[in-house]
Amino acid sequence: MIFLVRFKINKRYPVTNMLSREDGVILLNRYINNDKLKKHSYAVEAILKEIAIKIHKDVELWGLTGLIHDLDFEYTKDQPEKHAIMTGQILTGLVPDEVIHAIESHNYQHTMTIPTTHLDKALISADAVSGLIIATALIIPSKKLEDVKLETLVNKYKDKSFAAGCNRKRIDLCEDIGLSLNSFLEISLSALKKISNQLNL
């Protein structure tokens, strides 16, 4: 609760229907200290923006959803049942309800917010695949995203012993938004290559 009170005291945002990306970055930096987690947030943002372009959705809204989907992670990492719920509370009044629904649904096992929309399912897929792509980059000799081939990524997806913590079923939700697995992996890989400098990969 201290976490939320502190936010209310320091909050500098008017109640609005949509944060700007700049405000999203401010929130990200306010609530997340871990550099790896920040990079994960930027990775999910990049993937969701590319998917939005591909399937003709609101690029700004989808990108923002990815950017701020894990705001509470450092506060709830030992209480997974609270993850995403707290982020939803932080964002109430600052973003459209569909963003909060998507964020809460990406931890549906605990929040009981069932993923139903394209944004819900895209966030879950992007959240999972970002880790798979980065893990793949780290095992190639150059450790560079630009050298990761789609074929390699597909093979690593199929190898369940690789990045075993990456839930392939969550990645498979890409099919519910009209993307084949290969297409989704290709889009996601391309998205991360575009921000490789930001990810230091």
C-alpha cells in the first residue's frame, strides 16, 4: 500500500484517457530500477508496435501497453498473485480500460482476468517471445541480435529444453490474432533488431 500512496503523492499526471509515450517512460523509470527489466519492457513495446502495424491496430496504444505492462514487478515478484493488479491500480484513469485489461490478463493465472482481445493475447505472446529471442541471441558466438536467423529461432522454439522457463503455449496465442508462428517469430525478431542498441545486443 505504501507503493500506491507514494505514487499518489508524487503523481504529476492529470487524469486523462491516454498517457503519452514520454509519460510512459517516466513511469517506467519511476517504478523499475532493474536495467534488465527495463530492457524487457522496451522489447515488449517494440514487438507490440510491429504487430499493431501488421494487423492494423493502434500502434501508440499497443506500444504503450508493452512499455508499462510490468510496472509493479519489483514490488510483487515475491507475491505473484498481486502482479499486474497493482499496475492496473496505478494506471486507472491514465490509460484506456483495454490497456489495463490486457496488462491484468498477462498474469491471468493469478488475476483471473481472462485474455479475450487481440491486445490481451498479443501482450502475452510478446512477453514470452521476447525472452526466447534474447536467450537465442546470447547463445550465438557474436551475441548480437542482428546475427540471429529466423531458422535458428524456430529451432530454439521447438527445443523445449532451451530457455525452459519460456512458456511456448503463451507464444502460441499469436495464432489467435491471425498470425502464424513463423510470421510472429519473424515480426518479433525484426522488432528487436531495430532496437538492438537500446538492448545492448
